[in-house]
Amino acid sequence: MISGTEYALAALLAYGLGDFIYKQSAQAKVKPSHFLMGQAWCFCPLVVLYALATHTLVIAPAALWGCMAGLFIFVGLHQFLRSLETGPVSITAPVFRLNFIITALLAIAVLHEPITWLKTAGFAFALAATWLLVAGLGRSDRAAGRTFFIQVAIATLTMGAANFFHKLGLHYGMPPETMLAAQAIVFVTLATAFTRITEGAVRPPANIWRYAVPAAIVLIGAFLFMLHGLSIGPASTLVPIAQMGFVVTSALGIVCLGEPMTGRKGLGLLAALAALMALAFG
């Protein structure tokens, strides 16, 4: 098994649960700007305090890659949340988590990470899984969801780039906690400023905290697991595994939210599991 796979599998579970919390906040009509700001207010101080407590906060130029990741993640998560307002989470999450293809391609092209037959098969299975799940939308849903797909596409591209920026910072010697703290500082600044500009005030409604607090805690775990994995293993393998969290999200959407389970969707989830196995040993 590839080094760091255990971290990527833990991140997979946490990302899947985080996406499900995002869907619940969208169903509760929480505005994306409010949700992201509330999440950031919880996320940032906890991450910075953790880095200080573990003596892993390093001030160095390479930490700027974490700042870049924070910018791109803010754009990605904002578009993802907007897409969840109109799209089913069992479809949205798989498309969004395809961002690993962007990360893998950049890692292979820039860092010269190897391409193997199992890795190639894993990418093929992941693409097949996404196609099967997206094809599960009805015609009326697809016609009404063109904006939804544009939002998911933007989210996918920006998150893929952000994960690669993290890998670059780790490649240049930054501790995972430093990268996450740099990301968090930029993210909370952008989230707060964006809410102030678009809403005219920084007064988050009380109903956001039941979603923002658990989302922040889950995502701290997800990012730390993924970053610790990336510090010892290849991005072109570990990021795809971590992003397969849509298997968890889709299952929760079907079981807890009553989203329909079809034969095509079942095949899509099986293809996703096949991709996970191929990537883990690729």
C-alpha cells in the first residue's frame, strides 16, 4: 500500500461527512456566505492554537502556498455551497470531488510523480463513477441545473488547484499544521470581508452554528489527515483517495435524506469503490 494511504482513508471519511453537513445547511436555507464565515470563525482559531501548541507553526516564504490554497478553497467552497441549494448531494458531491484529477495532473506534470497502470485504472473508474451518478439525474433536473453544473465545475477546478498548492508547500518543507494555519487565516479574512460586502453587515444568524461548528471540526480533521498523508506520499494517489469521500456523502444522502437509489447510482458507487482500491495500491 502507498505511504500515507491510511491518512487519506481517514480524510475520505471526514470529507464525506463534511459534505453531508454542507448539504444539511443548504436545506436549512443558510446562506453560503454566512455558513462559510461561521465555519471560518470556528476553524481558524482552533487550527492556529493547535499549531502553536504542537510547535509546528513556521513563518517562512513557502507558507504562502497555504495562503494561495486558502484563496482557492474559499472560491471552491462558496460555489459548492451554492450548487447544493439546487442539486442533490448524491450527485453534487461526486462531481465536486473530481477535483483530484486537477491535483493529480499538476503533481504528475510539475513534480514528476509516476503514472502506473493501477493509478490509471483508478482514474478511469472514478470518471466512470461520476458519469454514472450524474447520468442519474432526470431530464428536467438536467435542464434546470445548467447553472448548478457551472458552479460545481468552478468548485472542482479551484479545489483541485488548492490541494496542489498544499502539496507544493509541503514539498518545500512546511509542516502540515503551518500550511493549514496559513490557509485558515486567508480563508477567514475573505469569508468575513465577503459577507460584509454582500450582506452589508457581519451578523451571522443563530441557526448557522448547528452546522458551522461540526463542519469546522470535521474539516480540521480532514485537512490534517490529508496534509500529513501528502507530507509522506504522492499527491497523485493520496488526494484522489481522500476525495473519494463522495461515496460516504452519497450513501448518507440516500439513507438520511431519502434521495432515490437507482441501479445506475448503485453502479456508480461500485465503480467509485473500485477506483479507491486501484488508487490505494497504485
